[in-house]
Amino acid sequence: MRMLKNNQKVDNQTQMASPAEARKKAFDLRSISRYQSLIILGGLFVVFATLSNRFVTPGNLWTILRQSSVNLCLAIGMTYVILTGGIDLSVGSILGFSGAVAAKLLKYGLSLTAFGVVLQFGVMGASIIALIVGLATGLLNGLIITVFSVPPFVATLGTMTAVRGFIMLWTKGYPITKLGETFDFIGSGWILGVPTPVWIAGVITVVASVFLRFTRFGRYVYAVGGNERAAVLSGVNAKRTKLITYMISGFLAAVAGLIVTARLDSAQPNAGLMYELDAIAAAVIGGASLSGGKGTIEGTIIGTLIIGVLNNGLVLTGVSPFWQQVAKGFIIIAAVIAERIGKGRE
Amino acid sequence: MDDTMGEAKIILEAKNITKTFPGVVAVNDVSFAVKEGTVTAIVGENGAGKSTLMKILAGVYPDYVGKIFLKGKEVHFKNPREAINAGIVLIPQELDLVPNLTVMENIHLGREPLDFWGFVNYRKMYTETKDLLSRVRLRIDPKKKVQDLSTGQQQLVAIAKALAIQAMIIIMDEPTSAISEKEIENLFEIVRNLRQQGKAILYISHKLDEIFAIADEIMIMRDGKLVARGDIKDFSYDDVVRFMVGRSIEQFYVKGQSEIRDEVLRVENMSVLDPDKEDLIVDNVSFSVRKGEVLGVYGLIGAGRTELMEAIFGFHHPSRVRGDVLIEGKRVSIRTPADAIKAGIGYVPEDRKLSGLILQLTVLLNFSLPNLKNLSRFGFIRMNQEKDLAHEYVKKLGIKTTSLNQLVENLSGGNQQKVVLAKWLALRPKVLLLDEPTRGIDVNAKSELYSLISELAKTGLGIVLVSSELPEVLAMSDRIMVMSEGKKTAEFTREEASEEKLLKAAIPRSFRLVSASS
């Protein structure tokens, strides 16, 4: 039988606490599982710090954060989607597409052959169009899922494939490079001693966390994922709620696309390939349940950092990239098993 | 065959059985013995622990405390298969037959007779099934699909299945809850036959007439405890009721007099279309409720009561629903539950775990879900106001919870139901639709809920009480409407209504035809 779940922050309301609850707390070993992902993160940190003297340096730590910021954007959108009981496999493709859109508009503009003009775009204009593309793809996902009742896995598998195709059409299969210093700043710049991508991801994280926790929409996300039928019977518009989460996910994937493209100063047709898996992994390691209703932004941050530290540390310690994959895979499984064990015992 | 005359042998003995679920002790230190060739009735209110106890015997819940002896040997079944192999079969209320398979395939499911090559020997299956069906006096083609049978016939197929595996102990959970009188008689004849053959029958029911007609022994449960057992001849009808509810009926159902005023809800010509078939689940039903009135809606399973409530509440897609809803005389357009809530309707759904609550969320989050629109500004929730409101209603309804941050899955059934009620009452609705509000909660919580319903009616709320429990509808309603096969078949005032009249109006006509022809 299930007992207390670890994502519920029982911030101990004193006014109604009873002796029974206090007793329960005292021998509740499961509360450890609430911090399991934090413990894993700390453990990895210590291990890599011991194995490599280059691991704990300001430069490397900023690198970890900057590398993680792309996955964090995707993982936060993914967390919203997963909380409603859905999944979004298309974020990697959206990342690639929005990056390619921004890069091409920036470099070549948009030629409207019918009018015989070429529209030129600045960094701002190109970025906004790219973000709109992400938002629109998310909207498309949401419509397919809510209007036609297609399972999210299938719907986003379809858009994942189709959008990857659009990237190829858009770029004709070639990378678009040399995008200019201003654009470069999004990926490689520093503001007040912090890398730009970290700023972007940080702001997104704070906003996402506040929205999930303090708004009506955030409550609806948990309610729809927890029990859609009950949510609808409480007056929640479940379809709209789900639709919005896919739009958030698409939008944040586009943000990640801008960061990746700017960082590499190049839009690669293959950019973002398989990134959706890291995003799902981050959310799941952070305690999100794929059946919905359970998970937090804070957990996802830790999940993202675990993957980031793992990627970085394994490289620094000279582990082969193949073994990196193996390690990552097992950590995902281990995190979920630990959670199951945590709540499975009675 | 054992001789059924003389002293019957004890076949099964259970000692100090206890089973807990989070927040509730479902079975509490129960000991009893079952004899061969005996029908033992197990009675008790919903939530008394009857079904849980039987599921323990049948291996559904392996994690219980206590000892079970089968023919003197201790057993502890880890799953239903072990229990079946030992000769204990449970026929649940919701039959576990596969609807799209044939009768003979169902009866032999998992134990198909094979021929030399390992293929299913359908000829053998057919003849065996024919023989089994004749033992339960069911004259149908073994090749017929189960979904084409009436509920009563399906019941008999389930019994035939139990016979096929040489069951010694057959547990029947509410076998007559959805079958016609004629089918009940036939069932009883078969049960008597099985008794003759030395089988032990455990018969769960809360229909006392049936129990006095069929049982030899009786076990009465209340709040998980076995409160009385013995030879049924030593019990009177009143004794059984008293043991079941733990107090007299007058004290149990609290129905105050409230002033019945203007009409608050009127439903006109409501129909609901079945999404799969070209069939009406609810067929042209009209009714009204006045302020301060409790309208009982009675019917058997599948009568369309829940679908009617869901349609009023805007849960079904508008394309499937015909008819009008009027609140205080004004026509309202209800296309979604949000519209219904705005119009002043609250709905406590039939299955609180499935539809009423989000179990893994907290009391606070569940409570405030429909109230968030009133509790937020620019989409942001006013947390303090939310907590104050929740505290107010937790106190008002006497919800027992350690804190507002307790997960509702850890509350007892009665308290869970109060959370559902609380979230609607906080909206100050004009009409409250209650669908089986007392199902699966303990006797005391039930009584509390009844007095709460009365209180609410007194404040001028119009209440629709859907229930399949006759005593409950009769005791709590000012007026009662009966549904059968999607249609409204009768309406009685409190004074006119009786168990017999309600039942008669509730039994579907098609069942009567089927049983008459078979």
C-alpha cells in the first residue's frame, strides 16, 4: 500500500499537528527518499572531485551549468507536460527547427518571391520568429492530443519526425554558420560574471516554479495529471490545461534552440537529436511520475544537474563516451527504483 | 458426496483475521468457521468489511494478519490462483467474465482442454460446458458470447465456472444486486442444490429477505468486526438490523423536517446517447427539486442514474445530451462542468476515488480545486484566504485530518467523502447532486453524513440523492423517483413509497422477458 509520497511538501502545519503524525514522522525512513536525488547529486560530485582535480574549478563549474541550461529549458517544459500525464518527444526536433529558423532568417533573411523582396531580420526579430515557431509547434502537439484524442506519445512521435523533416527542407541538409557576434552572445556571453544561458535558464526556472506553485494554472496541471476525471468534474478545463503545457514545452524548446545555435554559432540539421530523452530523464530522476500528478521544478533542476555533472565528470575522468551512455541509463533506472522502494514498503 | 444429514464438518476456519488499509482497519480480529453443506450469510452495511474478508479467503489480499485453516491445515494464499487450486472460488459482484469470449471459453479460461497436438479441444470443451450448464439449469448455447447474456445468466455462468474447478467453497458477493426476481428464485434453487452436494456457500448480501430464505448460518459485520454469528434460526429480522447498524434505525437515519419552498432545479426531457451504440442511456427523463427538498433517485446498476447526474452537470459532450436544465426557473446552458458550477450546481460523484478526489494530492488542494476561481486574482492564488476557507470547512464538517497538507488517500472513506462535500459546499451551491454518497464508508460516518444532508436541506439547498440502497432512499427522501433502463418509471412521495413499490419499478422489463423465455 502506498503511503506518503515524497514530492508532497508536508510543510508541517503546526496548528493541526497531532501526536499520531509526530510518531509517524519519527520512524518514517521514507522521508530520505525525498532527498534521494540530492544525495545522488552530492555523491557524484564527491566522486568526480576525488577522481579529477579539474572538476572543482570555477571554469568547469560554470561549464556544467552552461551545458545544463539547454537541458534545463527542455526539462522544465517536459515537467509541465509530464505532470499532466503526457510526454513530449518532439522537443529535440523543435530545438533544431527553431535554431535553424533563427539562423537562416538572420543570415539570409526571408525572400518573398511573390513580392520580389527579401525581408531582413535582426537578432531580436529572428529570435522572436524562432520562439513563435516553437510555440506553434507546441500548439499543434496540443491540438492533436486534445482535439483528436491522440495519445501524447504517438502525437509527439509524429511531430518529432515531421519537424525533423522540416529542418532538412529548411536547411537543405547543410549547417548554417557564422551568425554574428550579437547572436553569439546568447550562447557564449557573460552578464555580471554569469554565462548568458545560465541567466536565461535561471529566469525560466524561477518563473516556471512560481507559476506551478502559486497560480490556478499550476494547480490545474497537478489536478489533471493526478486524476483527469475528478479534475474535469471539479470544473477544470483539462483540455486547455494540457494544450497550454505543450505550448510551454514547445516555447522552451525554441529557447533552448536559440542557446544551442548561438553557442555553436551554427544551426546544425541534427541539432537536438535525442535531446528529448535527456529532458525526460532529468524530470524522472527529479521525482516526476510518468503517470502524472507528481513532480516539481526543484526536482527537475536536480535531475538536470545530475545528468550535467555525469556528462562532464565522465569526460574529465576520461571515461569512454560509450560508457557514459551506459552510466546515464543505469542512473535513470536506479533513481526510479529507489523511488518505488521508498514508497512501496509499508 | 458427503452425507449432509447429521453434524456437518468444518471445512474452513479463520482465526483473528485483521487487514488494514491506509487510514482504515477494514477487517478487525475476525474469527469464524464454515461448515460443509451449509449456506453462511455474511451481512453488514457497505464498508463493514464483508468483501475484504472474502477477498482474503480468496487470496486477493495476501497481506493480512491471522490464520486460516482449510480442512485443518493452515494455508496462506498468496494470490487468487492458489485459493482456486485449493477449492475456494470468489464470484465477485462485478463478474470477472470476459464479455467478448464465449460461455465455454470463459468457463475453461486458463484451463483449456488440449488435444494431442496441444491445440484447444473445442469438442471436449463444448460437451463439458453443456454438462456444467445443465447443473446450474442454464439452457443456452455454450458458444454464445457472454456479453449477449443477461446479468442473471452471467451469474450462473460464473457459478458453472466455479463448479468446473471443483470448488468446495463458493463465495458469492451480492449475487442478486442486478437480477430479476425470477432469476433470484432460480439462483436460490441452484444454491440449495450445491448445498446438497456438500459445498460450503458464503453468501454476501444486505438484502435480509433473501438471507432468511436461503441461509443456514449468519455472520454479521460492522466496522470491520464480526459482531454476531450463529444459526440463523436464532436471529429475528430486527436483531440482524440492530447488529448491522449498531443502533435502531430511527437513530441511524437522521431526517429532519425542512421547509420545502420554491423550485430550484428543473430537468426537462433529458436524454443521453451512448457513444458506442445507437442507444439511449438516459431516455427522456424530467424531474424537479425544490429548495429544502431531498429528491431520492433509486434504480439498479445500469439504470442510467449516474449518467443522468453527469449530463445535468455537463460532464458528457453536448452532442450526446438532449434536454434542458432550469435553475430557479431560468434556462441555463450547461456544456461543461464549469458551466454547471457557475449555475450553482455541485456534484458529489459516485466513486469518490475515481471521480471525486485526486488521491495523491492534499486535502487543501482537493478542497480548493473548484473554488480557485474565487480564491485567485490575476491567476495567482490568495494562499491565506484559501487556507482560511479550508480550515473553516474542515471544522464545519468535522473532517478528521492531521493537517490541510495530509494526502487525501490517507484519510478514511468517510472523511474523504466529507472533503468532496466540503469542496462543493464552499461554493455555496443552490443544488447538490449526491451520487451514492455513503458507499463504502463506515456506519458512524454514514450517520453523520445523513444528518449533514438533513442540515443542508434545512438551509434551503435542493438535494438530489442517488442511491441503490432502499432503506437509505426511503428514510432520507422527501420524494423518490425510480429509474430503470434509462427511463423514469415511477415517482412517489415519502408517504406513498415502500421497498416493494420501488423495487418493482426498478426491475428492468427486458430482464423479465429474458428470464421468462429461458
